[in-house]
Amino acid sequence: MAIIGTLPNNIQDGQLVDASPLMADFNYIVNQVNANANPVGTLTAPAGTTTIFYQAAAPLGWSISAGFTDHTIQVNAAAGGTTGGSSAYSTMFQAAWTSDGTAISIAQMPSHTHGVNDPQHAHGYNDPGHFHTTGIPTWSSGGSNAGFVGPGSGGSGADQFFASSAAGTGIGIDAAFTGISNQTTGGGATHTHTKTFNAQYVAMIMAAKS
């Protein structure tokens, strides 16, 4: 838009005028410049305009927006000029923070097995063969002891002794397992993780045009 605008007196070439019309035009120009122009080194913008600056102090004619401290920036074409969130930038990106506690479920564990070494075993035993002895009575023909006499009866017949064949008892011990098994362990408590991003950043100020 024009800063000066239309002069109050339109003086033409060759026109003789006194100082009053000339001074009126001159003062008008001075007032328009003072009201609408900016000094050298200042940044012009409509009043209330807010933007960010990479410097420590606001430019001439601007005021720092003190409410926007320790913030980050979100570009949102549908909701510009609004704020949100609850955690400060330094809390989330410059300091350590801890995640929520999580307990690992069975479904989250890697698939795995447990080995058990339980060989069969047996016990040794000593079972020698054994036998039984039996006596067979014999005939005696002499004297008052005539007839069959038993072993050791004192008759004239010779006692006969026979032994059975040797045999084992059949006793044995079968192989067996020890019955060893795995035992459960662990408490299922939750665990957390601590993280510090420590991201690099550029410190800016936000200021509004006076």
C-alpha cells in the first residue's frame, strides 16, 4: 500500500504560490512517513503477527511471547496458532525418563525347550546257582535190620544221596528312571527402560509485532 498517498495541494509547473501550500504538502509527507514507515534495521509486519527468531532479543517493534518457553514446534495447517501437550521439551529430550513397567507374557517369550538328562540305570546283584540234596533209602539183608533202611539208619545197606541240578532264583532288578523333572522359577515382575535422547537443538525466541 502507499505510504504517502495524495498530497493536499496539487501544485502545477509555473504556478506562483507562497510558502503555505508548499509547507502543507511537506508536513503531510513527514507525518505519513512517521506514521507508516519503519526505521532502518526494523522488521515490519502487521500488528499482532507472531513468529520465531534465532537470536536472544526481539527485534525493534517486537515483544517476546514469554508464555512459549521450553516448547517444540508442530506444523499443523489445520490448527495453526494453537498449543498442546503437557511435558516440557527439556523433560522429554534433554533429561532421562523411564518407560511404563511391562511384564513379559508367555506369548512374548522366544520359543525354547529344556533338556533333562535322566538315563536309565540298573543295580547289580549276586545270585549264584544253588541245589538241594536228598537221600534215597536202600535194602539191608542182614540181621535184625533186614528191609529198607533210610539214610543214616545204621543198617548194612549203603545209603544213597543224590543232589538236584543247580538253579538260580530268578531274582532281578529292572532298569528304571529317576523321576527327575524341571521346576518352575521366576516371579513375573514388571521391568522398565530408562532413555535419554539428548537431541541437538537450536534455541529460538517467539515474538509478536507490537
